[in-house]
Amino acid sequence: MFSSYGAGLQLFSKGKMKPYDLSPLPNLMVEGLFETSHGLWTTSSSDGVLLLNKKEQRLFSKQTGLTSNNIYTIFENTPDSVWIGAENGATLWDGQDHLTNYTSADGLTGKRITAFFKDKNQQLWAFS
């Protein structure tokens, strides 16, 4: 799969590129692709993040509990601990239905979370 800003996802198969249906992301402004044990995550600059797997296409957005619809990164700490880095902070997803937001009010020094990293001591770092 290839992401294309403004043109959604393209699937390369049998020597040809074909558009991949992303109807839950209305404007198709795909920013990035991340893979976790839950499936493929397609981040967007204005619509949130779409989780694609064999069972579903699930959209996470500000309307469903994220800090923002402008998503920068996805990081799987464990299958029940997936971090979503966004314009206004970070969101922790429990792998089911619960989202917990962390913002500057919770101690983040910046608003925009662009990456996560786990060091050799298993400490999680958020880059802002």
C-alpha cells in the first residue's frame, strides 16, 4: 500500500496501482500508515485515524474522543495500549472501546505529539 496526500491509499497489486476504498475518511488526506497487531492505521490531517483490519474499518476522531482530527503518529506499546499522537495531545486506546486523552493540562510540555519511542528501560517517550 502507498499513501498519497489528497488521493487516499493506493494498493499495488499485479504490477498496477488501484485506489483503496476509504469511504470513512471523506477528504482522503492521508498522512501516514502504521501497522499494529490490530491492523493498519491510516492517519489523516483533518479526519482522524482509520483502523483497517479483516473485521472492520473503524474511524477514531475528535467526535469519538480523540484530542484532535489532525493525527501524526500511532504507537503500539502493547495490544491493549495503543497511543495516538495528535495536534492537541495524545490519546491512549485500550484496544477495545476506551480512550484516555493526555494534554498540556496533564503535564505534556507541548500540544503536538509527533512521535512515541520506548527506550531500553521500557520507558515511553512522547515527542512534541
